[in-house]
Amino acid sequence: MRAAYYEKNGPARDVLSLGEIDTPKPGPGEVLVRLKASGVNPSDVKSREGRTRKIGFPLVIPHSDGAGDIAAVGEGVPQSRIGERVWTWNGQWKRAFGTCADHIVLPAALAVKLPDHVSYESGACLGIPAMTAYHAVAVAGPAKTVLISGGAGGVGHYAIQFAKALGQTVITTVSSEAKAKLAREAGADHTIDYKRENVGDRVMAITNKAGVDAAIEMDFSGNAKLMPSVLHPRSTIVVYGNSSGEATIPSQFFLQNVITIRYIFVYELNQAERDAAVSAINAMLERKTLMNNVALTLPLKDIVAAHEAVEQGKTLGNVVVSID
């Protein structure tokens, strides 16, 4: 099968290659998915670079998320699943072969039915971004007002939608009018351009000086110092990302105001958390109420350009590699 792969950590242009790899076969409880699209997430790029984890196998096919058709099943999996359109997740988590190839073998539960009206490209965006977003909103708990950082980003765009589905008032940060437009289209009630506006002042103006009930944070190490200006006592911060390995936090404010900090890591959700996320995502897909922002689709031969697009962060939405 065709695949993109790397054999050492490093820059995309230096380490990513295209070639032929033996097509895997499904074992008991597994399915073989003929992939049509592969999602490129920031965590995939960081893994390839070696920033978040060093290469753990002689050869790695990157990417966690994908979508395609079940081509074969292993023992214990119903034959009726052959031909089923699916979206996949955790493709390259703790295994060598991810979704940037013609095929992938996964446990059957990691291949979720994809509604017929949803494109493979959209399906390839659901694993990390949508599951993280749903779980973040769920962990934040009951909230009337929530602050979501990076509302035009992959996770933030979905988080806005899940929060609005619960009837919450959503405030989100952006860095341009184009990103503000995307966030508003997803349902955001208020957008704050953090490059031009004081986020704390704007949040207090919007909430009549009450502060928000919860903050969903993509870069806690970078934004921790902002929290005292946007939160009220006994509010919650849900952290799903950092720009560096350590964060300096306003711990006295957090202590005196009984602030709850919850970290989430989408790769290691427990079974109940995974089931809840998958169910919620597919329910919104079936109702045609979940917007999937595919901003750039590139062919497999342009895998380097796809990784560099994610690294540069200039694409307003998800980057997808087409496998066909």
C-alpha cells in the first residue's frame, strides 16, 4: 500500500517520505479500513518533530484521524461491517501505523459509522478536534457562560458548537476578523480579538463584571495569567493544550477563589468518556447540525506541504490529506 512515513524525528522536508508498505491484515476484533482521507493535527506535527514524544518504532506512518470504508474484518467482527463508511480515531496512538496510508488496521470500536451525507474529508477531522471539544465542554460542567480560546481553531470551532447545543453563552478569542467570522458562524455570541483588545476588560463588560463560569483553554502555559481577569470564584478551567512544558500560574488567586483546573487528554479518555463523545458527535452529524471546517485538502504526494501548513498555523480550519 502507499504510505507517507518517517524513520526519525525532524523537519517535514527532512524526514517525511512516500513509499510502498505491506498492507496489514486485521486480527481478531479488528477492521481493515481503506482510507480516503487523513486529518493532520498539531499533535501529529509535534510527534513527527519529536517535541511531544520521540519516535517509538523503526518506521511511523503519521496521523491519528481518518475516514474511509471498511475493506475487511477480523474474527469476531460482523461481516456486515464490510463496506461501511467510517471515521477513525487514535490511529497512530501507541502504534506504528497511522492514517496517512491507503489502509489501516484498528480495533473495530475505533472505526465509527460515518453518515452518508458527511464527506470523508469532514470525517477525518472528528477524532482529535471534535472529541477533544465535546469532552472539554462536558468536563466544564453546567455553565451559563464559557470562554473558549481560539474559536476559529480545530478544537475551538467544535467547542463553540457543543457549548451552544447546551444553551451556553459563548465568548471566544480570535486574532483576526476572518477568524471572528468563522467563530460567529459556529455560533459564538461574542468574539474578542486578543491582538487588539484587552480580553479581561471585554469579558467583564460582556458579563456585567461577573466573569465566566468556565474557560476552555488551548494554551494554558501561555494564558494562565489571564485567568484572574476573566473568572469568578469557584469557576472551572479545562486545559487541553500548552505551548510549552511548564506554566507559571496565579496560584494564590486560584486558591482563594477555589478555582478548579481540569486537564484532559483525548488519547486517554476512558470508555465511558469515549462513548459519550462518539455518541454526541454522531448525533449532531445525523441531525446535520455539526459544522466541519475543512480549510485545506492536499493529495498524499503533498504530505510535506500539509504538515508545513499546520506548522505555520495560517490555515483557517482543518488540514486534510486526500488518499485517493
